[in-house]
Amino acid sequence: MAEQTTTAAGTTGALVTSQGTTTIADTVVQKISGLATREVPGIHSLGGGAVRAFSAIRERIPGATASAGQGVSVEVGEKQAAVDLQVVVEYGVSIADVSRSVRRNVITAVERMTGLEVVEVNIAVGDLNLPGDDTGDTGSDTGRVQ
């Protein structure tokens, strides 16, 4: 008999069947989680200070793109996944409401796309983006040498 995973939404996805096994890489769940988090209003960016600084440098390199999994770490098993997020929220939003929306969006996206059950989504709010705080643009205009 085929072994199946059941998601919180009640749908059933066969990851292990008599015809073969579907393995989902950690990076797949990481990217899905990162993109789902960025969709939520009130989220400014993902990642801690060092990760965001490295990303800002990478964005200045022609042809380089920001990582969809930045600020996201995951653990993926055969049937379940756990997600840890580091986020920066916009000033003035309710952090509790944004966190609820992020959890709901991440769980829905990961479970719908992978069939894995998301057992937890941990969110660490590491910073607050203040109005007029354009961290990526101000440094290029005020350089000493042009």
C-alpha cells in the first residue's frame, strides 16, 4: 500500500508510492518559504544584518540576483518540514498580525506545492525598517569619491 502525507489543509500527496519516491530538497522548501514571506504586506526584507549587507553587495554586481532563500532556514524530513525565518518588518505594523499572516502564507504555500506537512514556522524579528530608511540607496549618493 502507498504511504502518503496528509497536509493540514486536508489534501493528500503521495511522496512515497509503490512506483517510486519523491524527494524534496531543503533549498526548494527554503525558496518557497522565502517567496511566500515576501508576499506579506509589512515585511520589509529577510535575513539578519550580515546577510542583508552581503545581499546589498551582491545586488551591485551585474547579473547577480538576490537569493530567494535569504533569511530562511529549513529542516525537511520525509513527510514534514520546519521553517525558521529572520525578518525585518516595516515600522507601524502590528508584528503579531504580520507574523500570523506570514505563518499562514508559508504553511499554505509549502503544503500546497510540496505535499509536506509544515509542523512549525518560527519567526525572529531582527530589525525594524523606519520611514525614509533607504539603506541601499543612501550610501551610493554620499560617497567621498565620484
